[in-house]
Amino acid sequence: MQLQFQFQVLITCLLLFKTYSEAANILFFFGVSTYSHRISVWPLVERLADRGDNVTFFQPFRPKKTHPKVKDFMPFEVMEELNSLDIRLKHGGMGNVWASHGLPGDGIDICQRFLTDPATPEFLKDAKFDLIIIDSLFNECAYGLAYKFGAKTIIYGTSTAMIWWHDAFGFFPETSWIPELHLSFPYPMNFGERLVI
């Protein structure tokens, strides 16, 4: 009886060790983003690669800093990097950024370019991803990749939750006290501003 219990404990430990020692295939999908988003997530990317995970980073402009264990996938290059500070200075406030720069349209454009670029089918043909980390800035087309690979999904946001995330992820919005980023309301909001949200 004691030998059987010890054997069960040994098998359980081996299975747990195997689960935690396998390298994961991780895709960072940062199609529409700024270079600052890459800078903020890069320590996580490097740590995952250093511990043995297979990390691929998609962003359509040239990296200034690379890592020997990270595969940068850039089938096409966006000529002009999104500069939200420049847009804010030109158009005033975050509320005008979405409209003036057309970020939702950029998301559609990047997605179409990603899916129709000749390098993408070759890249996806033998790919297998366990986890896809998606930049929150209009990169919803990566949800299709998560579905295709049956991968877990993490949304990487550098701001408060966007208003459309509540439906996509099924969580209750905190808009009664957290201003919506795209409306440029101050903090704390007055009653009328809270009512708008």
C-alpha cells in the first residue's frame, strides 16, 4: 500500500514537472501599436525567451533592439510609425486621436496586409501557438489566430480598458469613475461626464 502511494506521488511529480518544463510557443501580435508599446513589453518578451519559450514578435516596423532567441516577424513594413504624442499635439487631446488619425481603419489595414502578404501563409503553415499576446490597440484580427491555433489569449494594454473590451471579454465596466480614454474626460469626472459614459 505504501509503495503504491509513493509511486502515485512520483508519477504526479513527474507529470507536474513535465507540464512546467515544456516550452510554450508564444506570439506577440503588435500590428497597430507604437514603438513605446514594444519597449514596455520587451522585458517580458526577453524573460520568456530566456527561460526557453519560443517567442515570435509581430510588429510592422523595424526593431531597434533585438534578442537572439526572439523571432521578429515583419512581412511588410509600415513607413510611418504611429506617434500618438505627435497626433495629440496636432489635434488636441486623445478624443480626437481616434477620429483624426483613423486608428480603427489602421487596424483593418494592418490585418488585411498581414493576411494577404505572401510571407504570412508560409509563416502560419507550420506554426503552432499556445499563447497569443495581443496589443490592445485595434488588433482584433489576432483573435482569429487565437481561434485557429486554439491558443490562450492575453490582451496587453498600456492604458485603461477601452469601452469595446467589456463586451469582447465579458467584464463589468468601471466607467462610473474611470474616464474613457477616447473621450478625454478629466479625472475625477463630474456627474454629466459620468452620465455620458
